[in-house]
Amino acid sequence: LGHTQQVVTTKELYEKVSTYKDFADQIGRPIKHDPKTDQLPKNIPSGYGDIPDMVSALRGVEDKGQRSKNDKKGGYYIRELSNNSHYPYQVEHDGDEPRHFDIRWLYSPYAQFKLIGVSNRIDRMDFHHNNCGEVRFIYRLSYHSKASASSLPFFLNVVREYPKVKDCKTFARKWYIKDKTPQNLMDGPLKETKFQQLELNFQSLRFTSGYMHDFGGQAMYIQRIFRKTKDHLYPIPLENTPNVLALEKDKTLFTKFLVFLKAPENLKALDEGYLNINFDPKFLTNISLSWSTLGRARTANRPYSKLYQKYKKEFDEIDVSQLKFIKSTQGLVERLNNLTCAGCHQAGGTAGFHFLGYPDPKFSHPFNRQELGLSPHAEAEIERRKSYLNAIIKGKEPNRFRPHSILSISQWNASTLIPEFTSGQTGSLCFLNNESFAGHLSCQSQKDTKVTCQSTVLNKGNSVLIGECVQMDQPSAGNVCWKGEIFENYNKPHNRKNPIETFNFYSFQDKWKLIGATFKDKKNYKCVLPQSGAPLGRMSRVCSIDEEKFNYDPSKPSPKELCANQGGKGFDLCAASGDAGACLESKVARSMLDVCSPTHSCREDYICQRFPDYSKISKKDYMRKKGNKLINRVNPNEIRGDLITKAQTNHIGFCVPTYFLFNMRLDGHPNPVTGLSPESPKFDRTKPLRGYK
């Protein structure tokens, strides 16, 4: 950001670097918290940033609709939002209060931005013809406090660009160096870059599964982009992301967009995936929100689909007959959606992100670590970007086609525009038909079972193009249990001022209704409902004694399921502890769960967790009882710790709902000011349990 001195904590950054202060103030300026509750004050002044504005706009919102036919409470009332430093932490019987990002992490003595990866994006020259591509430095907000250490779902992307020269292979060649030391990187491929912009994506709000049981919980993410003057940062419009509210009111501006889009060179760029909508800054929004769970099927993540509802006739008149990838109007709208911030991050992402990084042992607990550093989309992108880079180095024309973010890995070459993608595995996202896009992605059936692309999530009144590969005739761990339909609600609560003007701010009002089960015969597997925190449910079964000992043959292909830890009733207590990893270690309950690896990702809304070493848990904690029955049945010293290490070495993990990993949720962390855990949680048993009873 331009400063030359070494700065570590976010507190130091805020005090010493004016550009960082501008950034932090946009998210949330320092504001005096209530000394009794440690929450934002009752009356929040306007203009204090995105998070204070968000909290102010949500307090007192009421939803009177039922979330299932058996929902005895029939709606909810947002009395308060918690920053998770509540004294005491509130655990309501009908679901916990919504949690928001604690802005004090942005100027905390315990927090810092850790560099988790450097990304070669020379291929981005296709979007901006005034440079030779980009290099991206991805940082993740992390902390090491008196109570615990973890990362947070808060990512910064510092984008630097190469200058425009006649032959960009000058820069491409520099990436091939023998010794990848920091100095060699600085003297080689990173040397001639200059700052372009700062990109932000973070989890701003989370509704627990007890509060929003139909979706298995919900989360809002905020995306922003900042440019730099000499001493300051300021927000700018987001790439290809329309200002839906403005366009719904201004047909003249939308008509200008249609003229721009219909130009042959722009339709070609859209078809191939590198369109840059730059005809008028007023078309674009300065802030984007995305929503999980079930993000692939929600219009909240598809701004052009929202515009299609108003301008259907105009979209339908666009001629797509000469395009090579897009085959229908629905495909054209989805292609536009996938070029937006929300549309890309909620299709083929992991918890709303694409670049997670590997866990740092100094900033994580063994029970709070992801196994894979990339989302399914980012993993599939590696081969495309390598092929592009090699073509530039050889002076050849690269294949400039960019696939939809749900598409899998492929072999890339310049002779075929649309490559043949590998078939999707169980849990992979897939296109439900071949009517909207060429290069249709199919699901890969196994020798003993059939895998097909199923529409597990419908959307009332809107088409859903994306499904998931489901193993239909043979239940197995991790399989989707339920099918359902989303009923969307864009009604803005009356008499409510909201500085965050987006079409989807109140999309937590969407509801998911259960249609039925995906399996009639689950055999010896059980299914949990989404209110347990598992979106669309997931299958699991009891571990045998041998499976609990982690006995498997590492010389053979990785098994499809292994005995791993799953959530339980102690989860809320661990969220309140401020050291969730250590708490979860003392409350392990294991079941057979599906396995993940770099070649087999988890389902949407699930994440690949690293296997903790169960053999190192104390016997007292591991061999606990529920009533007179043991929760786990073997002595920890009988568990094959060597095979757990082998699984870790081979990046084999197990799939869990995204928010079962505390480093992927904004709550469950200590106080950013004191570094200490909240006090003992307070339980409220006076409200009826909402949900399926």
C-alpha cells in the first residue's frame, strides 16, 4: 500500500498507514461499544462504515412467515446482532442471534494480515488491454491472542500489474526459475509490477442453523474494490457487477448496456469469458453482496437474473445463434452472472471464496484446519493458466476461453476453443441439461453405482441451470439427503433506512421448503436435517471398531469414506469458548464421512477438513459417555496415528459443513481488544423450539 516500514498488527497498520486506515474505515470506523454488553451502541451514528450500517439496518427486522409447515414459532424477530464478544454469549433455545463481523479485528493488537498465496494472472491481459496481466497477493486476516489462534473468513487481494509491452513473454518467462526463494521471486517475476487495486471479500453476517434452520444457516459476504491516490484508498465500481436497483429504475441506462453487449466483439468476449463491461461507470455497483447457503440456486447471487425478470423481452431478443459456448438466452444470462463477483464466488467456490490457503500451525488448532488450499474452481483453473502461460512464452496464441466456474479440470490447447471437461464426481456441480452451454459436463458413474446430475435445489418462479452429481442407487457417506425449493423474498421492510443499497440486502428472508428425500432406502446410513447445520442434509453411518482405529491400506486408492469427527450438541458451547479448536478436541464424536482430496472436492456448502490426530486425545476426553453408552469405543492409543499422518501428507481430508470449521465463520473467536474469551454462555429456554417438530 506504499508504506516502507515493517508493520505487523492491524493496530499498527491503522495507526501508521493512511491508505490502510481508509480501507478499514470503509468497513467500520472505531466506535465506542456498550461497556455492559461489549456490543455496538444502541444508537449507531450514520457514516461509520459498512458493518455499523448493516447492523443498524437489520435491528428489529421481523419475518412473520413459517420456515416449514411444522414451524411452531412462525417467523423470527431480530432483536439484536452479536459481534460474538457478548458478555455473556447468548445461546437461545430457538436459535442463536445473528452474528456480525467484529470491526475491531481491523485495528487489533492480536490480528495481522498473513500472506497465504501469490497468483500468476498474466491471463488477465485479456480483460485489460493496457497491461501484460497481473500478479495477485492474497492475504487472510488472522490472529494470535491470549486465548487462541485462528484465521478469519476475511480475504484481501492486492493486485499488481505488469506494464504493457510489445511482447508479454518478457514477463511470462520470468516465472520459470530454479530456486523459488523470496529474493529470486522479488528479482524475477515480481520485480516490474505496480499497484493496481485492492480487492476485498469477507463474511459480514451469519445466521446460525438454529435461527435459519431451513438453509442450514445463512451467511452474507461483502465484496469491494479499492483504488489508490497518493495517500488514500477509495472504493470503485466492481468488475462486471451491475447496479441492479439503478438499472431497474433507468431503462435508458439498461438500453445502453444492450447496445454495448450486442456489439459482435463484446458478444464474442462474453461467449469466451473475458468481457469487461466498461461503457459507463454508472452501470456498475460499488458494493456487492453474496449469500450462502445453496448459493448456486439463489437469484441473490445472480444480478443479471434479477434484471432478466424486468427486461425479459429485451434479453430474449439477443441473437446467440452464432456463439460457440452460449446456446440459449438462459445461458447468456448465466454467463453474465458468472462474470460478477457474487456469481463467481457462489458457484464452484468454498464458503464464498476461491483461495483459502493452507493453515499455519502458529495460527490454527489441529481441530480447526482446512486440508485443501483452493476451491474446486481454483483447482480446475491451474491447468488452464499453465497452458496460457506456456503459449505466451512460446510466442503462440493462447486459448483465451474461460469456462464457467463450476466446470472441472481439462486438457487445454489452442486448437480447440472449448475443451473436453472431465466428468463430475459425486458431489460435483453440473449443468442440468445441454441446452444452455456447449461442452456439457456429465457426471461420472462408477462400476457399481450410477451417478447422475440431479436438481436437488429448485427456485420457485426462476430457472436453475446448476445441479449436483448424486449417487442414486447406492447410499454412501456425504451424499445429499433432501431435495427442496427456494422461495425468494425481495421485500424491503417498511420505514427502514439502509445506506447499503443493493437488491439483495434482505435476501435472508428467502425460504427453503423441503420437497422430499433423495433416497428411499438409506440402508445403514442416517440422514440429518438442515437445522443441524448440514445444508440439504448429509449421510453418515456408525464407524466399526476397525474403522475407528483408522485402519486402511495407504497403498491402495483412497477409500471413499473414513471415520472422522462430526458436529454435536457441544458445538454452541465451543463457539462460546473463544478457543473452539481446543473445545472440540474434548468433545469428539466420530462417524463415517466422505473423503476429499485435490482430485475430489466436497459438495457445495461443505469443506475439506484436515484429519486431526485422534491418537493424541486424552482417554478421558475421547472415551466419554452419553448416559451409559460410550460415544467413541476404542482407546486413543489404538488409533493409527501413522496412517493419519499419511492422510495429511497426501492431502486427504474429510467433508464437513463449511461453518463446522471455525476459521470459516466470523464467530467463535476471542475478543479482539482483550484477546480473551467471552464469559460462560447464557441459555434462554423460554422460547419454543422452532423447526421441524
